[in-house]
Amino acid sequence: MVEPATATQAFAPAVPLLKDELDIVIPTIRNLDFLEMWRPFFEPYHLIIVQDGDPSKTIKVPAGFDYELYNRNDINRILGPKASCISFKDSACRCFGYMVSKKKYIFTIDDDCFVAKDPSGKAINALEQHIKNLLSPSTPFFFNTLYDPFRKGADFVRGYPFSLREGVPTAISHGLWLNIPDYDAPTQLVKPLERNTRHVDAVLTIPKGTLFPMCGMNLAFDRELIGPAMYFGLMGDGQPIGRYDDMWAGWCTKVICDHLGLGVKTGLPYIYHSKASNPFVNLRKEYKGIFWQEEIIPFFQQAVLPKDCTTVQKCYIELAKQVKEKLSKVDPYFDKLAEAMVTWIEAWDELNPTGASLRNGKAA
């Protein structure tokens, strides 16, 4: 049986990596008692808490953490009419935290995710592993059979082209989960008792041209490299779909990373996912997406971005245009989503004027 680590088993590194260059973004509707378990790892960092649901509710944060908290009233005040692009009553609201951050790196985690233990029983510092993933190159153009060649004890195998061994910058680090797997509702229903007990000690680059199902509960990324594309879409209240927010962001960011020559890693680190969501509720949220994804995924597999799309913002605006042109036949929702994608970029550029300069192809 897999169990989470306890707070006493977690030991912080002597010098926290990127302490002044990384924000931790947490979406929530409840008090953040789970932070006590993460205290040794998270306390040195700045937290951005995005409160979903009723803004009049008070969210309690354990003492000692450096944080700022935004509720729906704050989002409306800061973005004005453009707040319409931020989902309500859905964890997709977390992407507002990405927008208001001023740090180079983001780590985002759900409030039902605890510290996991590796096979030796040692508490896993998920944040530290994500940082190591992001600070080492990716190899999307040729697969290395020893996985990440930049990890200690590994290297490029015989036959790997020397011309590709420098790698490319890593934009995204996608972590995994022990205990409750990230399953869709149909799989949850047929495997209600299944738990993931396998800790695979591996990190690999997802090859160019290959999409993947990105999960937002244990995720880190380089905000300067890919931040404007980390939009979690329109989900939740008033929308016909839910639980596809991170999937949408994953498909968009992977297409853009492939176009711009950036890397995406998956594997370590693991967190302990403590709570299985209700599969019947999930099915109600997912059922349209389960049908739609059979057309959405081929769309992204075939998406081609023009050569003049040289920034993330330009790529994303072009992708929004293609979503409107090619997915609106699936459902009118995609017209609305495409418009929200453009609004998101406009809001991002207003809060991040350097990004606006880059969007226009000018140095900041």
C-alpha cells in the first residue's frame, strides 16, 4: 500500500533552488491545511493562491507562508471585461496566477496532492525535481533509450547523433502521481479501486510531433518560454465541458513548443494524489469532451504554424484562428473558446508589457 510522507519525513534542501525566480500557484476552494506537509519544501517560495467559487468565503493559509490570494472579485477588478476568459467554479482558474506572476518559473499543484515517498521511503521534493528538469535540456528530435541523458548516471547511447546532443531549452516539466491515478470518468467507473503503486525512476522528453495528456495537478514550466500559451480554457460554470482545461493547455503548448524548438519532459517527480473525485460528477463534466477529443486531437496533430510565428503570442493567436476555422463545426463552443484565447493573450500582454513587445517581434 502506498502512503504519503509525513511532515517530519520531509527535509528541505540547504539552499532552495530558484527561490526568487519561482512562484507556486494553487487553485482552491478550501483552507490550505495541506501546506503543512509541504512546508519544508514550499515555505521559502512565494505562493499565488487563486480562490475559486464564493469570493466572500475566507480561505485560511497556515502561518509562515509568503503568499498573495486572489478571488473572483480581484480577477474582475484587475482584468475588467477581459475577466470573461478566466473560468469560474473550475480549477482552470489557476491560469490567472500564471498571468499575474512576475517570476520566470511556475510550479502548480492541487490542494489534494501530498508529499510522496520514493521506494526507499524518502520524502520526494517534487519542486526540486521539477526545477532540475527545467534547468536541463530536452531532446525532442531523437529519442534516447536511456531516457533523459542529462540525469546523473545516464548519457547519450551509441548511435545518438552528436549534432543533436546539445538539446533544446525545456519549457515544461510534467510530473506524475502515486495512489489515485489521473483517470477519466469511464476508467474510474470500471476500475474504482485501482491505485498506482509504481514509482518509475525516469524522466523522458516527449518527442516532437507527439501529443500527450497533460495533467495540471503536478506541473512546472518556464513562464518566459511558454507562459502565454498556458491558458486553461473556458471550463466550469456556464460552459458545456469540464476537466479538459489542462488537456487543452497541453495540446496547445505542445504544438507551440514543437514549432519553436522547445522541449517537454514527463516522468519524475511524483506526488501523492490523496482523493478520488466522484466519477459520476466527472462523467457529467467530461461526456462532451470524450466525444469531441476524437476530432480535437487530429486537429492538433495536423496543426501547422506559419514561419512568421516567432513568438508564443503569435503562435497562440494563429492557433486561435485555426480553432475558430476548423473546430467550430464540432460545436459552437469552440467559437467562444477561440475568442477567449485571443482575450487571454490581450490580458496577458496588458499585465506583462514585455510580452507585448515580443509579440510584435521587437526586443523588450
